[in-house]
Amino acid sequence: MSMTLFDTHAHYDARQFDADRDQVLSALPAQGVELVVNPGCDLDSSRRAVGLARRYPFVYAAVGVHPEDCGNWTEGDLAELRALAAQPKVVAIGEIGLDYYWKDNPRELQQRVFRSQLALARELDLPAVVHDREAHGDCMDIVREFPGVRGVFHCFSGSAEMACELVRLGWMISFTGVLTYKNARKAVEAAQAVPLDRIMIETDSPYMAPVPYRGQRNQSGYVAQVCTRLAELKGLDPEQCSRITLENGRNFFRIPG
Ligand code: NI
């Protein structure tokens, strides 16, 4: 038995992969990586995500404008995202959300862009991939305004209580290599609290590399370390955990088996 992994969040359009993108991606299937979702961060990165999905059979794309990249947002961007979302293998709107750590974009603008894209997810009946950094309360309030939208909080950083509330609202929780860090008490508690069928795993490559690669450039093969840690927390074999999280991701993004 070996692991069958789904990295539900990785940014291969990022410049950190400019020198060896094809090499890194082509090596993934041999590391047990069966599927990758590459979310966009702005219009250009969303276009590149769609291009990667076209090129690699195991890559799927999400399209969206990240709160750190929403400074030039116009409502015309929605039409562009709608057109991109109609491309083959686009499985979600993301990544979208709120980031109050970086202060470049005013909170009101971030909230407006987040709401517009959640409305697009609802219109297109696509799941949403949400980035929430130091904005838990406002993210929850805005998500509650869209009861018809399903989504995932990626790189989850909230409390166990918040995770359970999201699960109650029908949402998924996704964990990164943070689970493997020594100071990861909050993420560990959330992973223990969330039912296994509502959990997905991801690398958030090129960021957030798990132990023992912490500080290095991340890549989807390292989702194995996230899987192994989650398995330990849930009392499962890593292989079993990889199969369950793969299945969860397939169902969530509606990727046929
Ligand atoms: Ni991301």
C-alpha cells in the first residue's frame, strides 16, 4: 500500500517555480500525488492556473482575486472571472477572503471583493476557497450571508470552535504543513475536533513547507507529511488517511474518480 494524495491548494503559477515548474509538476505522480488544485490570486494568476490545468491531467484550477491582490479591483473583473470559470477543469472560485495581517488594502474593499466573489460562486454553483488571516469574525459573518455557498477555509488558523461552526454550516476545513510545526497547538486542536469527512489537506506551495522541509520551497509531494501528521492525530494509517482525504477532495470539488 502507498499513499494516494490530493494536494487541494498549491500555487504552481508562482514565480518561485519559474526555473523548474515543469520538472516539479512532472515529478508529482511518482510521489503519489494524484490531484492538485491550483487557485489563482488575481486575474493573471487565475489565467495561468487555467493554463496549468490544461497542460497537466492531474491539475485542476480555481479562479479568484486574493485579498492581498484586490487593490485594483473593478466590478468588470467579475465578468473576466465568470469567463475563466467556464474554462475546462475550473472547479472553484478562489482564493478569496480577508487578510487583516497585511494592511495594504482597506478592510472595506477586501470585504466588498469577497462578497462579490461569493455571489459569483453562488451564481455558478461552484465551491469557494477562502483565505482568512487574522479576520476570523468578519470571514464568518460574511460567509453566513451566503447560506447557499459551500466552501473550504484553507490553511485553517481559527479555533476548534470556529472549525466546528463552519462544519455545521456545511463547510470544509483544510490543513497545511502547519500541523507539523511544534507551535501548532491551535491547528492540531482544530484537526482533532473536525470530523474526518470534512477535512482536506494541502501544501499551499511554495509556502508553508512541513517539517522536515520547513523554510524550504514547498511542493505537492510534501503533502505526504501533512497526511502522516493528520493520520497520527486521527489514529489512522497514513495510507487510509490519504484515501479518505482524496475522496473528500474529489467530492468537494466534484472531480470524478
Ligand atoms: Ni494560497
